[in-house]
Amino acid sequence: MYRYKITIAYDGTNFAGFQKQPKQRTVEEVVERAVNKIAKKPAKLIKVYGSGRTDSGVHALGQVVHFDIPFDLTETAMLHALNSILPLDVVVLKVEHVSQEFHARYGTQGKRYQYRLALGEFVDPFKRNYTGHWKFPLDLKLIQSALPDLVGKHDFTSFCASGGHTKTNIREIYEATAVFDRQQNEIIFEFYGSGFLYNMVRIMVAVLIEIGSHRRPVHDIPRVIEAKSRDEARGTAPASGLYLKKVYYPANFGK
């Protein structure tokens, strides 16, 4: 068997998330179907494995998937074959041959997420599926002052929605930034960390919006973390603004 690592981007608007679900259109399902079509409908279903889940409406700029196939295609041939079959809301950006050691999910070292928050009184109809929206004044300097409070290794129970299943809620955030894109009239958040809990990025953004709106003290995040209570974080930013930007692996992993 030959193992392939593929990096994909997708528009999550019309998907019920990444993970397969009965009678739902998911990214995993359409990628798996394409792989099995290339393998000419093998006797045993070829499964695909993603680096992690994304929820309904969440997008990806650099999701990573691996699969095994019983014959060897060049990376270029596999790239063209998959993109000729996949629907237009999914594209394969890169294909790599990897060893059997490589695993898209269990080998990850970290992930980077982006959140786009559109500003302005009214929702732009052309952005409604690709950004969150906030019509009230926001103080970016307050948000930027609060961001370092997220950085480091913490128990992020307060930032985890119910329904998540993990052995521990301890995660480490390496970077947290927010910049204003004047041309798009958006605040662009980025979070790079060891991993993220269920809805964690969207909850962090919601807390930061409240800080920027003077609805929370600027350094309220340490208290929220210490509380280990989802109720203390309160809101969740919409899925539409969230993008899985990059998945990190150890150097030469699977080479």
C-alpha cells in the first residue's frame, strides 16, 4: 500500500463539517468517495484520515488528510486525478508521498486558525458565509492588550463547548494576534497552538469581542481560565468566520 498526504482547502458553507455523518454532506465523505473512485472501487473501502474535525460552516485553507491506496501514482497525477473528481467547494493544494509512519491526526504538533470578523452596520451579503460580523464599535487596542493572557499552557475548560471528548482540556497557545484589515474592514484574528478544544477558537473570539466592546475588563481572561466554567466565557462567535489555516508536523515526519 502507498500512503499519500494531501493538503486541502474547502468552503465549509455547504458541509455539515469535516467528519462523516449519516445522511449529511461532509468533507471526509466527498474526499473518501473521490479516493475510492481513483482506486476503481476496491473490494475494501479506502478510508481517509483528517488532522481533526471542523464544524459545519467552518472553512479550511490547509486541512491535512492521509490515505493508503494499492498502487503508486506520482504526486502530480494524484493531484490532478483528485481535483478532476472533487466538487468545486474542495480543492487539493498539495500531494506528498509519505511513509506508513505518517498519520494526519496523531502526528500533529500544532494548528493555526484564523478568524475573520467583518465590521460595519450591515452584513455584507457577499461575506455572510465567510466572516463573523460585529456592528458595534470595537477597541482593537483593548483586544490586543488582552491577547497575551491567552498565550501559554492553560486548562481551557472555560473555552470548551459541551460535546467535546478529550482526555484533557490543557492546551498551549504559542501565538495570538489581531490586526485590522483596512481594505476589507475586518479584524483578522490568528491563533497558533498545540491543539484546540471543541469551539475553543470561536469562544476565545467571542470573549475578545466583549473585551473590545468594553463589556468585560481588559484582563478578564485569567479569571475566566481559572474559573474552569463554560458559563464564564458566555458567547460563541459564528462558524462562518473560522478557517483552519495550517497544520504543523515534526520536520521530516513520514519522509
